[in-house]
Amino acid sequence: MTKWQKIAGSLCGVAVGDALGATLEFMTKKEITEKFGLHTEMIGEGYWKLFPGEVTDDTDMTIAVAKGILTDPEDPVVHIARFFADWARSDPKDIGNICRLALAEGIRRGTVSEAEWLEVSEFAHLQSGGRSGGNGSLMRTIPVVLAYYTDRDRMLQMAYRQSALTHYDPAAGKCVMLYCDLVRRLIEGEDLRTGIRETAEEYRDGFKFRVDLPPEEIKTTGYVVHTLEAALNCAFQTQSFEEAVIMAVNLGGDTDTIGAVTGGIAGACYGLDQIPPRWLGKLAVRDELLDLADSLYRINNT
């Protein structure tokens, strides 16, 4: 499998998991089972009244990160922040609480520099009562891996910096780094389960993730640690992209983000060709994502 297949699979995997899971957002596992049995089709609707294949903030912010990187691959962070602010001004259907706080304040202040955005991020952290450890910077970070996977140190630095634009809590940045490190390993061809085990072990001083949790013990809140652990379990316990994402979204809770984060891992492992055509064909932003994948791929291959 080519690295382009893995890169395109990872980027599209985020959006597929998002679009599939958005139908179920805020539902419990029991409610999902009672209504759908097992949710496997991209039908839209749900809390956000989406059309089939429509995506939410998970994919929108992922695209913003990609565009920021492509604007200036050498130092993209202020450009990423600008694309975030432009997106927030568009009145999106779905935007997380911390991102809403930080971006609204940044727009109000006319924030431009990275240092100013970090001040805004701290402001949002304080305004939220110290609750800035959400999954909003994890769900959007895949383009950082795709652009910089050949330079691990740079990748990790960029991952943390893009996270800190909105999420002041160090737990968010550390989870983003772990996630990026895992996806980097998969793009480089490492075995999925080996990669998960070794990456989790490397970050054991910050987190103690289990990957053998039964579904009823997997936490599905918006806390970044819970989301990452859920995604690791879904990827580790399944044998295909389809199985991983279906497991993820049917857990209930923050289903679009758990689906998106799982989709990023599974897409990097199994590649674009293993994403079911019935999902990829409906994906509203498919062509845009494939174009972005081409451009991100060229950063490492020119």
C-alpha cells in the first residue's frame, strides 16, 4: 500500500467517521440500539438535521488545519488560527464549547499573532472554569501528521502548537501528540496493534490507556483522554476500517468525534481503498479532501 493511500485514507477517514457518527450525537448506546439496532449507514439527520454525507466541526476544523499548513508549511500556526476564525464567522451548525469561547474572543480582540492566540486560549480556559481538556483539538489534528510525518520532532511541535490555539489544558496537547505519533507510525507501515501498544507505552507517564475495554466500559464524553482511549480501543479490537468506525459511532455519546478520531487511525492503517464506497461516495467534502491529501503528500515528497 502506498503512503498516498494511507494519507488519503486517514484524511477521508476523519470525515467518514464524522459524517457517520453525527447522526447519533448525544444519544446513549441504549438509545442507538433501540432505534437502529446497529447504525451502519450514512443517513444524516440526527440532532443537527444533516443531509447524508454532511460533516460537522470535526471535519471543518480539519480542513482549516490543512489549509493553514498549505498556506505556509514552514510556519503555519497563525494561518491555521485565521482559518479557524473565518470558519467560526460562518456560523457553523456545530462548534465545541472551548473552540467557541476561544474563537469568539479571538475575533472580538482582532487576534493575529500566535502569542495573542495563546492568551485567548488561556482566557477561554479560565472562563470555562479550567475545563479546556476537551477533544476539539484532537479531532482536527490529522493534517499535521500528513504534512510532517518524515520529521517527528517538527510534527510533534506543530501538533502541540495547533492544539494550544484553543485548548490550554496540557492534557489536550499531550493526547494530540500521542495520536499524531501513532498515525505517523501507521503511515510508515508499522503494524496497527504494535503501534498502539508501543505508542501508549511511550506516553505512559501522562496516560494509562487500556485497549481491551468491553464497549460498556469505554467512556464517550468530550474529554480528550476518554475520546482517545475510545478510538484506540475501536481500532485495536477490530479488523477493518468499517468495523472500527462502526464500533466507534455505536458507543454513543460524542459519536461524531469518536468516529472521526477512530477514522483517522483506521484510514492510516487500511488506506483509502478500504473505506466502503457506500460511505465515501456520499461524503460531501470527498473531492476537497482528496485534493488536500495530494497537496499534503507533496510536502513530504518534493
